[in-house]
Amino acid sequence: MFSFAALLLIGSFLRGTGLRCVIVALGFIFVSIFCQSLDGALVVIHAGLVLNWF
């Protein structure tokens, strides 16, 4: 789970999209800690994909 968040952080720096991907990555970490469920993680992943379109 944390490796995916690390990939988002690295991707945000490489692409230069900035703070949005960092917030999504941090949100993924917090949801995975608090929820401990795949559903919460998938929600954050989908939110990240939607945010990347804007």
C-alpha cells in the first residue's frame, strides 16, 4: 500500500503536477491506516484518477 503512495509522490514530482498528487498520496496513506480495507484504498485511487483529469 505504501509503495503505491510512494509511486504517486515520485510521479507527481516527475510530471510536475504539484500538490494535488501529493494530497492524494497522503490521503491514500491515511485511508489505508484508518480503514484497513481495500474499499477505502480504491476510493482514494479513483479520486486520484479523477483529479488527474482536471
